[in-house]
Amino acid sequence: MSISWKSILIFFFFFFFQFCKSSSELEFPCDSSLHRSYPFCNTSLSITARAQSILSLLTLQEKIQQLSNNASSIPRLGIPSYQWWSEGLHGIATNGPGVSFDGPITSATTFPQVLVTAASFNRTLWFLIGSAIAVEARAMFNVGQCGLTIWAPNINIFRDPRWGRGQETPGEDPMVASAYSIEFVRGLQGGNWKTERVLPDGFGEKGKMEEDDGMDSLMISACCKHFTAYDLEKWKNFSRYTFDAVVTEQDLGDTYQPPFRSCIQQGKASCLMCSYNAVNGVPACANPHLLQQARNDWGLKGYITSDCDAVATVFEYQKYTDTREDAIADVLKAGMDINCGTFTLRNTKSAIDQGKVKEDELDSVLLNLFSVQIRLGLFDGNPREGKFGDLGAQDVCTAQHRTLALEAARQGIVLLKNQNRFLPLDKNAISSLALIGSLANNASKLLGGYAGVPCSQMSLVEGFQEYVETIFFASGCLDVPCASDNGFDEAILISKQADFVIVVAGLDSSQETEDLDRVSLLLPGKQMDLVSSVASVSKKPIILVLVGGGPLDISFAKKDSRVASILWIGYPGEAGGKALAEVIFGDYNPGGRLPVTWYPESLTNVPMNDMHMRADPSRGYPGRTYRFYTGDSVYGFGQGLSYTSFKYGLLSAPKKLSLSGKIGAKCSRRMMAQVVDGVSVSYMEVEDVESCDMLRFHVKLSVSNIGEFDGSHVVMLFSEFPEVLKGTPQRQLIGFDRLHVKRQQSAQSSILVDPCNHLSMADEYGKRVIPLGDHIISLGDLQHTISIQVL
């Protein structure tokens, strides 16, 4: 997010006056006897009736003052100001002005960055993290240090490996991003919040908690962002503030939009954030087709906010409108409710005076805003006397939440190479260890973007001190950019002395962050030289640990026999130092899988602004993500090793599915026949299929641990489509599960497959279609054919 200096000053003054109050001085609507008689304080009325009651009492100027993230107070009604902008991507963060750590709560649990958590492929874990963040946000709200509207998760597709914010996302696969959004949002908005304090046996493996069916009440409001096709910060002459993402309907239909649809329909998110960029010529926040699709077709029950200053960019940078008033009219008519920033505060009155905006249009906006606040309990009196009133400092940085952060870091670590089973190391047979790299001794570098103040921090060096008595450390490079080799000599010296050597390399915010994309996929500066120099002198092959979100071309290390093992830890959060040491010394068996493709450096020749997902050989375009990319990769989506070995067995799956639909003129147009390689094939549009729910089936499978270590394992079920349409994915993930299997034992899993969702793709018009013919379901080396026909 970005915001103007004028807005920053406004935030500063709000911050000063709001957070200098003691918790006993905090003001809440309907808390005073002078105002409790207003209908909007009557909890027996419907949410809509209460919200309309507020609207009926407001003047035009008071309405306008609610259209910013920093909503003004209405003293005569006893309504205090409210800051809508708080952040909690992977823990309560300092990025938004709604959060302060200057009070009785001075820190909060910092979980691994989202991409690392996604690498666990564990729905239960995602839900639990959302639940923990919700508890800590409510606790901080009760003492005036956090808002109740958290602008997370970021569910954009990690399309291009250079993107500086890919670390914040669940990765490149729309099915995974959808699943993550559902679980995280359900947890954050308060799904069965009390039971999140009691972790089930084997939590993070199995035992998903039951969900709260009542969606009217919200513990926290979650916000799906950034809608849509946003994955470029600043590349060459392209900037996110002016970028026009030219996207085909097909790519929108089966790549860019599914995570947002799932976040709203299944996750029941109460907020959507529209992005800076334009989509096919229309700014996202002024695009009625996109915003009304979310509200009317997907059923958004909540509000839509702009990214910060995104309304100003419609006029000032994108030049989409001729006047400021036109920009106001366009975004409000499109369906946006809040402008993060001050542009609407300064220009809405003028837009109304000029007849470009009507007051009743403001009422529709404010109805959405006040409804969410009422669902959060903000108009139920003092929240400390309500459902979540007992939450406070004692519920932040709890032992349970910190254990959850550690477990998330463990499960997200990915073992990419383990030559001759070099790992795990025997802690009883090692007397000295050398750690090389500036990232090895800096705990703050392990947090990633949109982080807060962690409960405690442990560097990688500190993590290994619990296992090895003698540890040598040398930075080798002064910092991550590594512009000089002046520190190489010390690194080489200690590498010669130690029994084992670990080199920590990779990225930090100097390479990838908001407003900063990478230009190369190689290790920055002279880091590659450092790795090779150390490997050439160490007594034994070295271990390479990679920090950062973006994929790296480390082909040199993958091929080098002097580099025995490679682990990716991403940004593992506050417990990353301990988690890595546990993995390397065998106290935890790694089971993470890459949620993104790791491309070679040659991909940087592909323009980052090309939003096409499908490959186009006619212009030498290789496509994006494992679903469509046709080039070579360093490591593929879903890759990840274990210290043990697993064997699959397919227990049951159908061999045939029959679709039924209305037979008539409409159907005949939508059940097309084509000839591919001399074989007649066809497809049916999902909307014409009768009873999608009846088509669902389970794939039952067994996983046997045939090695010598207990371990958790991610089962990934893929499908290959009949080539009915142009742009058919090469393969597509249709289900996954994570289960713990003890050595020499087996476990079973059952993956639910919804053909209308998982076995469908988008046609050139963005319509979901199910190809008829043979679908090949694959599980590792196992394959099973399911024939789909029309009755």
C-alpha cells in the first residue's frame, strides 16, 4: 500500500490522540446512557434496520466524513472515530495506522510469511493461524491498540517470480490460493473461536475444527486483496499505479478470479479490496463489472475498500477521468465503499454539487460500512462487557500461539536436495559448526513483509546453539546485496575449521518488497561466489539454506556435488531459527512442498507485464506457472523431499461419470464437438450441468511410510484434461492433504473431488466447462482414468 504525505499527517494526528488514551478512556458507540436509546443501539433489531437508523440521523457532511479509512466521529450520536485500516497478514502488523504496539501490549505472535505457510499444504494450520490472529487482534482492540477490520489475506496469484510481494501470497496455484483464503478467513472472522485455544492431538495434521454457522456475527472482519490481476510493483517503465493488466477472459476465469470467488462464497469474507491497476483499460476500483460481480454474483456481504490512494490514481496517474469529481462518481457507482486515503473526503461534496453523485448513492455505501461495524459488535456498547470482553494482554504471545508459529515454520520448510542422505546431521557426532551469511545472524530478516513486533526473536545462529557447543559465524557478505567479497576470507577460514558448514543465502526487503520487483532470479551480488568458495574448502559437502520469498535460480548448487543439501525456509517468522535447527538435526522431518515454480534466469527475458497464463509458441512465450509453463524449471511446483520414503496405493475412485443437463437449443449450443487428433471430443458448460453436488466423489488412497523416520507427507492429486479447448492446462491440482505417518506404517486419506470445480476449466469467454472424455488422475507415479460422458 502507498499513501500521500497529506494522508500520513492526518494519520499521525489520529494516532496521537487515539492511542494516548488509556484503555479506560476509550470510547465506544452505545456505551453512554445519553445515546443508548437510539434504534441503532437496539440489538433486537436486524442489522439492516440498525444501519438504516444511523443513516437516517446523519447530515450530508457527516456521511461524507465516513468515506475514508479514518472515519470521523459523530459526537452528537456518541459515535467515535474509527480506523478501518489494520493489518494482520501473518500476525498483527505495524503497516496500518490502526495498530500500535505502544501500550500494554508490546508485541504479537509473528507467524511465517504466507508463502511459507502455504508450503505446508495444511488447511487446518491455515485455519488455526487465522484464529490465533483474531484472538490477538481482539485482545489488542480491547486496550485500544488494534482495529477490528484486518486487511488480509493477500490472495493474488504469484504469476511472475520477480514480483516483490509474491511472498505475501499462497503461491501460484488458484486451487491452493482458494483453499487458503477459505480457511484463513474463516479462522480470522471467528470460526469457533474459543476452541482455537485447545489444539487437537496432532494439530496441523488432522482434526479440523467445526465452523460457526452464524455469519452475521464477526470476531474480526477479513479482507480479500488485491482485486484483481495485481502482481506487478515496478518493472522497467511499468508501475502498479498506472499499469493496465490486459487479461483474457479465459485467464480471468480459471486463474485470477477463483481465489476471490472462493474467499467470498466459501470463506464468507466481509471485505474486498480493489487494486491500483486497471484491468483491460478500466481501473479496478472504477470497474462496475468486477465489483458488481463480487457483490451480486458471488454474494459479498460486506464492504469494498480501495487500496491506499487508489481512487486518487484513477484521476491523477491513470488519467481515466477528466475531473476529480468524475473519479469519485465512477468508483462509487462501480461499487467501492471506502477510499483508503483522503481523496473522497476532499472531493465528494463537489461531485454531489455538480450532480455527478446522489446522496442516496452514499446511503448505499454507508449501509455496507455500518452493517459490518454492527456485525463486529461496535454498536453493542462497551465490547469489554461482551462476547470477547475477557481477551487482553494475557491472550497475546501465549505459549500456544508461539508453539503454533513454531509448528507452522517446521511444516513450511522445504528440502530440495539431500545428496546421499546427507541430512539429518547426528547431533551426537558433531563438535563444531560454521554458519556463513549475513542472514544467519539477523533474526529480523526472517520475518518478511507486513510483520509486526514479534513475541521473541531467534536468529538461525541462536537456533543452532541448542545443538552444537562450538559455532563459528562469518557474514561473508556485508549484507544481502553482497556487492563486495571483502568478507570472504574470514568465511573461508572458519569453513576449513568446522566439522560441518551451513551457508545461508537468499533475499530480503532490499531485493523484494512492496513497490520493488526483482530484475534477476540469481542470488544477489556475489552470493553465488560465496557459496562456491566455501564449498571448495570445507571438510565435507555444505548445506545451503535459502531465505526469501521469490524463486531463485540456484542451478549451480543443484548440480554441485559439494553442496549436499538445499533447504528453502522462506521467511519463517519468529520461530524460524528453532525450526531450521530441528529439521537439520532430525528432530523434525521436513515435509513442505514448493507452492511456486522455480524458473531459470532466462525467464527474465519474458516481459513481466505480459499477463497471459497460456503459452504461445508462435511468439516464443513459454506461459506461466506449472499449469501452462512449457520451459525448463530449476524446481517444480509441489517439489519437496523427506528423510523417509513413501509409497502410494489407490484404494477407490470412479471410472466413469455421467453428466446430465437440459437438452435443447441452449444446450446444443453449449455442448460443442471438436476433432482433436482424429478423435471427436466435446465439453459442457458447468452452468448447464444438473446437480453438480451429486457428481462429487472421493478418491480414497493409502500412504505407506517405507523408510526409517516418522514424518508428515503432503498428498497431491492432479488431473490431466482431454485436449478439448485451446489453452487446456497441462495438469491441474484438484486436491491435497497432509497426514502424519509413522515409519513402517500406513495411513489413509480421502480427497473430495467436485467435478464442476476441479475437473473444469475456462473457455475463451471465461465460462467454466467440463471437457468430456478421459481425465487422467495422477498421484505420484500412479494414474487412474475417469471417463466423463453425457447421458
